[in-house]
Amino acid sequence: MAALLYGANVGVILLCRSLVQREALRGGVLIPEADVARYQRDVTVSWVVTGYWAVTLLFVWWTPWSEIPWFFASLVASLARRVVHRHPPAATA
């Protein structure tokens, strides 16, 4: 039960962060010097990490070792960041 509560709290924090980043991007509140394309890619990475955390949170009920994948959340973020920044989005016409 403690693992579920911990995981849910961290999940809510990650979700709030992703939602705030998304709204900042949509609302146009970034400073004029900001690289919007890079910020969009960072928002994508944030959603990937949030999704990873949510998927691993589902395992809390099934296995006693379900917390182990949480140690890899920063690795997932690092890998997602490399992949997303290596392949910038295609230019729109």
C-alpha cells in the first residue's frame, strides 16, 4: 500500500509538470528568445516519463518488486531525450 501511495504521489507530480508545460506551450507564455521547437521536444520527453511512471504503477498490485522499474525513470528520461532531440520534427508547410 505504501508503494502505491508513493507511486501515485510521484505520478501526480509528473502529470502536473507535463500539464503545466503543455499549457505554457499552448498559451504562448514562453519568452520570445525561447526555442519553441526544443521546448516542444522537452514536453514530449516529459510525457514519455509520465507514461512510463503510470505503466509501472500498474504493476504495484501484481508484484512485490514493482518499485524496481522506478529506479530506471531517470534513465528512461535520458534515453527519451536523446531520441527526441536526435530526430527533430519535420518542418510544416
